[in-house]
Amino acid sequence: MHGVARHCRWYRLVTAVSAGLALWTLQPEARSHPTVIYFVRHSENEVRLTRTNTGGNVPATFVEECTPTRSCCIQPLSALGQARRDALAEWFVEHGLARRLTHLIATNKPRTVETLRPLAIASGLGGDRDGDGSLDGSEVDLLPGGGIQQYPADALECDPAYQRTLDSKPLIVDAIRALPPGSRAVVANHSDTLYGIITEATGVDTSDPVLFPKEAGSTTRVRNFNDLWVIEIGPTGAGTLIKHVVFEIALERQRPE
């Protein structure tokens, strides 16, 4: 019998920039009801181990289906990615934040939606809330009722014009800017667009390599899957980074007793 994988998790607060100084400059209503946005990269997806056109791939391996632009249409979360998405939802629950969320924002790529799915249930934004057997989320997209608004809302991952992660970037920025004051939103995005979205939508500078880790040789690509950035938006639309949390997740193989 094979061992059973379990995951260990712990949270590390990298920085907590005091919001107090920034709040003194805001209007009273903004101090009482600030907009807060939580930014994450999608959790780990499966790694392509083999590729074949014959259908004879090795059992238990995963095969991507990719377009010439390298948009991979079938890319589910790995076991580690599933553990990380669950830890993300649990963090919001443990800190009393889940039920305060008002928006969950993803791209049209399934890995961002899957990253937010447990949080949609924990927040009450998605799932079958009234027990009638149908999903009750209010978003309008190709997967209605889940509580996660996808951008673009009417295009599948590999539909023309929306194959690359970059293609959805302006839609996400516009959605963030259009959030009502006092919103609490979680945005799941991609390594090559997340930092750009943060800067364009909130004005926060993402050049700091400690607060915003980058891939080697890149000044724009998110390096890890385990960061959560909490940004507060003032009445002028300018953002302040108030917290950076790192989710340390590891899978361990348990031997059967």
C-alpha cells in the first residue's frame, strides 16, 4: 500500500506596513469603509511530464493541450496546488475575513478559478446556499453561480483573442477600478501579469524584490505561488500595501501504519 500524502502549512508575515499613518490622510467615510484587495497568484498547476499525439501517454502522467501561443487549455491544479488553495481559504476563515468578502476575481483560465473555489464556498459568494441543488452565485460568465467572476466573462481559455494571460489583463484592471467603495476582493492571476495589474490598478510599486519576489532574470514575473498581498485603496484610488503573507506549504508522504 502506498503512503498517503498530507500537507503541512504555516504562515509567515513578511511585512505589515502600518495602515495607521495612511489612514490619517483619508476622509472619515474612507477610514470607516476602505476598499481592500487581496492579490494572489494561482496555485500550482500540474507539470507536463509527457506529450503525445497518439493518446498512448504513460498512466498517471498529465498531458497539456497547448496552442501555438503557449496557452495551455487543460491545466488543473496539482496536489500541492490544491493544498495551497485550501490553506488560502482557511486563512481567510481563521482571520474572520471570509464572510466579509464581496468579490472574487479570476481570469478565464481554470487554474485561477480553481484557486478561488474553496474560498467562494467559505465566503458564501458561491455554492448552493439555499439547498435547491443549483449554484447561487451572482456572477455572469460561462460558469455562472460559482461566486467567482471571470474576465473575460464570455470567452473560454483558448478562444481566439484570449489565449494568452496578457489578453485578460486590461479587463481585470478595469474590474478592480470599478469596485464599489468598501469592497473586499480577492484577485487570482498569473505570474506574467499580476505585478502589472497591482501597479496599474492600485498604484503600488512592485519593484521591491523582497516584498514582490521575481523569477530569476525577470523584473516583472512573480516567482512563487505562496504570496498574498493585501492592499488598501484610498478615496483617490491610490493603494497602500498593508500586509504581505507567505503561505509555506509542503506535502509529506505518510507511511501506512
